[in-house]
Amino acid sequence: MIYPARPPAAAPAPPTLDVLLAGTVFFDLVFTGFPVPPAPGTEVWTEGMGSCPGGIANLAVATARLGLRTGLAAGFGDDLYGDWMWSVLRDQEHVDLSRSRRFHDWHTPVTVSLALDDDRSMVTHGHPAPEPITDLLSPPPRTRAVLADLGDPEVREASWWREAARDGALVFADAGWDPEQQWDRRILTDLEDCHAFTPNADEAMGYTRTTSPEAALVALAEHVPLAVVTRGHKGVIAIDSSTGERAAAPSLRVDAIDPTGAGDVFAAALVLGTLRGWPLQKRLRFGVLCSALAVQQFGGSLAAPGWGDLADWWRVTKEHAAEGRADARETVTHYGFMEECLKGVDTRRVRRAEATIARLSDADVATDEPVAQPALRYPPPPPRPDVPPSTP
């Protein structure tokens, strides 16, 4: 018998996102510029304060500001904080919140961050979301990359990021600090589904039971194609076994005022460089640069640089090099790739954290001339279950 030819299978739809994230969004109040550390029974006046979306929003803003199509699955309260953060992320930062949800009668988690010298202390209050956030990702949308915190037991047990990996997404994992310092080695087993792992030096040595960042890096490279160990002011080291590259990048000397979110900014830059197929050295230097720009601002997520910040830094650095400054000339030599990176990108200004819950945004303003700003749009809160719907 002759059978009709089977029609060719339809090609899978291209990913709708570059980066997919899931987690908890906090309302962050960041205080900086302490004359002395606070002590019980005393009051300390600080020089600066900023409000911004925090938690997983640090990553979402950092990736979105670099031009990556970013999707976020998170729960938002129906209080004022939730209203404001929804609008900042959706309308100002252009984060896709179609997989996020507003919860009635659930208040937004709040964190107060105290930026002290080169470190920070945090005080947080909140409650678990009424429903698991991972339920919002069943199934997950198609994406080119995923950023996952394997230090969160719920994330480790969730299937959505593994499903995304099977669908072709590159999973960039972090694990965070273990307050008990037990360093559960099962995290290394979970890396089987990951493309990259980006712990800091102490975390890397803890999970691998090694005594140096370099030894920890070699051990991690046996578990993931891209192993990265960040070392704070000492820079970053990495091995990409998929390309056979090994590289290191020193930190840039800057006047840091707030380290909040600097690691998230580095991760966002690493994802961008990887998706663009950059050499490892270029990816590390670009990540170091983005982090250096972020720590010079206070405010966590809204300290993340946009392409306008990167363009300004490159212009000023070249001017200093032309004036004969040796440090600037060396930096221009190492960062010559920025000329190509800045071609055709949107260099508009981005919004910084303000001392109050700002209602207006200048994120889309390209000039220094003051212009009238429209009010931010807020989604209607979900209806109360004990109130009947209104009738016309």
C-alpha cells in the first residue's frame, strides 16, 4: 500500500522571553550614610534613604534594563506597596508580569536594609504567599534562560525550571548564603540540570569542601558547563568547559555606597553575555562593570545600570584617558569592546530609588527639560469575597 506522506511537524514557537524568574518581591527601604552603626536605645540620622522593589525584583530589573525580555512570576499584595511595585515593574521597567498574581488580604513583605560600610544588615517581615508561586508556572512559558536560587528549598523542589531546561533554556543557578553553614552538597547534584552556577567564594568553598576559591572553581566545573566564583573586591574567576575557556577579571575601583543587589546585576550581565555568545573574558569584565556602577547608587533594584549609564561611563572613561590618566588608559584598553556593545542600544535614563514611594517616573525622559508625567497605572485589586459585585 502507498501511504500519503506525513506533513512536516510544525517548528516549535520561538521563546517569548529571554529570561524567566520566580520568587518573592519585597518592598525595600534602604538606608545609607550612617555616621555610626545603630545601637539599642539610640536614634541615628542617615544621609540617604531609598525605596524600591526588592527580592527577586533585583534580578528582574537588572535583566530588563539590559534589554532582555524578562518575565516574572511572583505574588503581590493588594496594599499600597503592592500597587506601587506592580506599576514600577510593569510600566516603568517593562517586566512581563503575566505570570504574576495579586492576592487579596495579603500584605507585601517588607525589608529594611542598612548599608553599613562595605556590608549591610537587613530586617524583614512578611508571610508566605497564599498560594505557591510555582503554580503560576505550570507549564512555564518558553524562555532562553532561567535564573534560579537553589538555596530556596521550594525552588529546588519545583519542576518548572527543570521543565524549562528540557525545553532548551539555559539555567543560571545561585545558592545564597547558608546561615547554618552546613553547605548541603545535594545542591551540587541539582546542578545537573543547570548551565551555570555563580556562588561567591565562601559559598563555593563551603559546597565543594575546598580551601581556596581557585580549587572550588575547578570542583564546580565538574558539575556545570559554566562555573563562576565571585570574590568581591578581588574580582571574579570562571571556567566555561563548553568553550574550553578559563578567565578572571579584577574589580573596578569605585566609591561604593550600597552593595545591595550587586550580585544580581552581575548575574544579569553574565546572562546577557552568554546569550549573545561573548567570550568568557568579555562576559566577566562586563559583569564587573555593571556591578561597579550599581554599588555607586543606593536602592537595590533601582540601582541597576541601564545602557545610558554604561554609555556615560564609557564616555567619561575615554575623556580621562585622553587627559593622560594612566588608570583610565588601562581601563579603555580592557574595555574596548564597549564601542561595539553600545551600537544601536537605547541609552535613555533609568529611574533611581527615591526617599518616598514615588508616583511619577522620568524613566522615559531623554532630555533634561522638565515635562508633565502621567500617573502610573495600577491594576484593580481582586474583588473581596465577602462583597457582592456591583450592579449597573
